[in-house]
Amino acid sequence: MRSSVLVLALVGCGRIGFGVVVGHDEDGDGIDDGTDNCPNIANPDQLDSDGDGVGDPCDPHPTTPGDHIVLFDGFGGGLPTGWLLQGAGTWRVEGDDLHVEPGDQEATVAYPPDNFAPTLSITSAHHFYKLTAGANSYSISVIDGFDPSVLESEKCGETDPSRLAIGHEVNGSTHESVNSPDWPDAFVVDGEFVTTMTHTIGALGCTSAVTGGSTMSVPATPPYRTSGLVGLRVRAATVGFHYLLVIASP
Ligand SMILES: [Ca+2]
Ligand SMILES: [Ca+2]
Ligand SMILES: [Ca+2]
């Protein structure tokens, strides 16, 4: 999980190179992020049953070719290159995680227009440290379709780890519960989460799993399509993101 040289050029399989670092191995399987066919899950055998370049543990359709890793950032090279980091708080890198201090924050990155595939699977793993004292709602989300002019996007994320509730919003209009109870004080969560948004034209699915816990799913039918910006969003929490992975599918 060490980093050395930051690579800004296009790397392997056409995925964009923002934050891809030579010598950085997010999942510790001995294969660098830039060439690993499943950079967030240890798969030293690199088994790819359908030969499309996406390893079986990461492949949304492991027996049907056509999937493609668009973007992977393991945050191993300092503040991620090419990202737009916004909000009143602070983004910083600790170890090889992208941390954000409490506040209402977005971190977004563009991906190439030629990757506007019918379906995007956007996955992030993060450590959730605590809520902000006095906040009455919070969220930690992956986002798609981010519009900088109005700071809105489609989002999937955890909203209450104690109950593993999963919320999603579309362009600021809440379609599922996103509010936690009115916490009287900072609340230490200390949990590890993996969240995936599956975004198809006209449909949005959210899944999330906490280490040792269960996976839940919330279907939705948002009217919007991606703007070409994907990323991460935090409201009223302290979080360390391990990576962002985007896979395009036919
Ligand atoms: Ca690896
Ligand atoms: Ca791997
Ligand atoms: Ca595959």
C-alpha cells in the first residue's frame, strides 16, 4: 500500500489515470492498481472468465463480456490529481486514504465522454469515524451527475449506520429517508462501509455493506442521467475514503 510515482497519463485498459500511482496496491494482492483487473479486491489469480478486462470479483457480469473499468483512485499519491475538492471543511490525505473533516463537502472528478455507457457501477469504501456534534442529518455518499452550478447530484450513501439505512437523493429531492435522529452530541461510529451505486438510464440502485453486517438495496427511478462527473459527498461527518471505482457496462 505504498506509493511512489504519480502517473497522469492514460493507463491500462483505457481507464483514466487520475491518482493512479505506480507501486500503489490498494488491495494488497501484489498487483499495482493501474494494472489490477479488480483493484479493490484481492485477486492474485486475476481470473477474468469473460476476458473483458474486469476481474471476476469486480465484474457486474462475470460471464458476459463488455464491462470496463473507467476509473480507479486509491488516493495513494497525495491529494488526488484532477479532482475538484469543494466545501467549507478540509480534504487531506492520511496514509493512502482521502479524509474529510466535518462539513458539507463534495469531491468530484470527470470521466471521459466516451465512457457514457448505459450503466455505471460506482463503488467507494470508507471508514466512518464520527458525526458532527449537533448535526441533525448526515450522509456519506457516492455521487453521479454532479452539477457544479447548483451543487446537486444523484447520490447513494449510508445515513444511519446503527440501522444500516441507505438513502438516495435525486437532484436534491429526497426519495428515501436521509435523516438520522437528532444527535445531541458527536457520535462515534467507527465503522467500515462499502457503498455501490448502480446507475442505469432512468434507474438508480444503492447497495451498502458494513464490515460484518448485511447488504441492503434500495431501488429508485430517477429521471436524470449522468453529467460526466462522479465522486464522493459528505455531510456532517468525519470520513476516510479508501478508493473510488467506476465500472461501465453495456
Ligand atoms: Ca492490487
Ligand atoms: Ca485485485
Ligand atoms: Ca470480466
